[in-house]
Amino acid sequence: MHLISFKQAGSSGFGAIVAGGVVDLTGKGPMAPRSVLQALEMNLLDDLRAQVKGSAPDLTLAALTLLPVVPDPRKILCIGLNYVDHVAETKREIAQYPTVFTRFADSQTAHGTPLLRPVGCIRFDFEGELAVIIGRSGRHIPRSEALSYIAGYSCYNDASARDWQKHTSQFTPGKNFPGTGGFGPALVTADEIQDYRDLELVTRINGEIMQHASLHQLIFSIEDLIAYCSNFTQLSPGDVIVTGTPGGVGDRRDPPRYLAPGDRVEVEIGPIGCLTNTVADAPA
């Protein structure tokens, strides 16, 4: 099942992509969830599958304005330096523990909407990543049980204002400008992905491949990340863990390749889909 969040005629909702369009799930069923987050909080994925099975579409994708897959997560935990080739290009050592920083929900943008280059930023960079969406609450989750806490997966572009990121050793300022976290197009439920390690991630700018990696190259696996993060914080339905970017980021190329208005950026991860954003300057 591929779940999306959207706006239509000024109202927000969510639904499932099917052949020919979208089944509107907003406010449907006995529990009447009105968002992806509410559906996850109510543990309704199985119920939604039953509603969608055999249903004809209510809406066309063209009639909808997409929102980030989960527009309002409580937490977005981003992982840095989680591929060997990216660690190497940054001239760092592989760390003993995951590098974790945070994004805020209002920094996100959807598939098909612009990534906004911050005012005054001249080093706006791309980072294609796999996003993991948590499906149930947990604390001190054993590594052996970690995958059972996943609702689904999506594509993420953790676009970064490197100018701000490198003010200090703390990443957060460069990662939280509005409209810089591309998230979408859909939440692909975990039952559709047999083994995430078999997934391939490709990032393209204007059709040119910039990043290409397999998820089996993660230094800290998804199981590791869920176990680690759930030790220092409660993981809740709808929380997002963005698992890290491979080598090839623009900041470490020679010469550097930063994003500019008019660029088209694609983050494609096999059956998870292809997140596409153009780049525009943020309004002054």
C-alpha cells in the first residue's frame, strides 16, 4: 500500500494510490482517521488495506497538491555519516555510535514542490536518503525486534545549507530552513519491501547521476538505528528516521556542485518511488 498526504480545495487529507488514481481515506472507516499520523496512532494499516482492496479511485493525482508523507511527525531523527564512502569524502573516521541530529516538521516539503534555497546561501546541497516511518511506540527496542516497529519507507532529500551547517560542529542550523527537507512521494508499507538491504538509492540532478548506493552499505543498519534511538527517546507512530546519505554530495565534489534555482533533483529508491523537486530561491 502506498499512502500519500495531500491538500484539495483547501483541506488536507490522505489516501492510497491505486491504478487510475487515489482512494480517499480521509475520515473513512469506524475510527475515521483524518491523516497518516492518526492512522498510524490508531494502528489502522490493516484496516486501510481492507478498505483499499478492490476500491475504485475517488480522486486523480493531478487534482491533488501533495504534502510531505507525514506532515506532522513528533520527531524527525536524521543520521549523518552512515555510508563508508561519505565518511571517506568528509575525511572523517567511522564513529563508534550513530551521528544523530534533528529536523523540524516545518522544514519539510513534498514531492513536486520546490526545495527552497535559503536567502544568502551559496552552498545549498543535496542528500538522497531512505526514510523509515515508525508504526508503533517503543522504548529500549531490541535490535532483533526493530523491523517490526516500522510502518513503512519513503524517499528523503535532506537538503543542506552547508554555509550554516559548518558554522560549528553542530549540524542543526543548516538542516532546518523551511522547504529544505524533501519527503515523498508516498509511504510504502513495510509488507511490500522484502529486504530493505536490497534497495538501491540513486540521486540525480537534471538527469545526471550524483549518488548511487545499495542500502546494504549502511554502516549502522536500520535495526541498529531503531535500537539506538529508542534508548534515548521514545519512538512514536509517525516518527521519521532518515538513515543517512551515501557519497557523492555536492559539497565534496571537485569542483563542488551546489543546487541552483531551476535544478531538478530526483531521489529514487527502487519500489519506494522517486522523489522529485525543482529548486527555487526562498522569498526574501
